[in-house]
Amino acid sequence: MFILIGIVAGILGFAPLFLSMGMSRRSTSTSPLSPGLYGLGGVSVSLVILVVALIIVALNFKDQLVFFAVSETVVFLGCTIAYFVYRNVRPGTRKRVEKE
């Protein structure tokens, strides 16, 4: 049961990071600080969500904390890795260099 709740918490923890990375990529600001702040804000909110979920489980269900923490961490990192690999290594995004 707590493994499933950890999976949901990991996905919810990834959502702000996903949204902030989308905002960062669509930013039209010429300052590199604006997209960086979007990313920093997304990471901060994601970590707050993950830590609050861990604290709630730790205070109420200490015997299930390890299962929850492991599932939450694996899902969060898995979502993050999959997203960044997909965005940066998609097929068809590389430009071919033509030989002369």
C-alpha cells in the first residue's frame, strides 16, 4: 500500500519540475537568469513536496517509511531521468552533417 502511495508522491513531486522545465524552454527572455530561476523554482517546489510527504509518513507510519521512501525516490529519479533523456536524445533532433 505504501509503495503505491510512494509512487504517487514521486509523480506528484516530479510535476512541478516538469512544468518549470517547460516554462524554461519557452522563455523568450534574453537574460539567462530567467530560465535558470524557472528551473530552480521547479526543483525547490519538487523537493518540498517530496520532503513533506516523507515527514507525514515518518510521523504517522514509521514502520512503512523505508518502503515509501524507496518507492518515492525511485519513481522521482526515474521520471526525471526519462524526461531529460527523452528531451535531449530524441530521434530526429540531431542534425546530419553532410559530407562534401
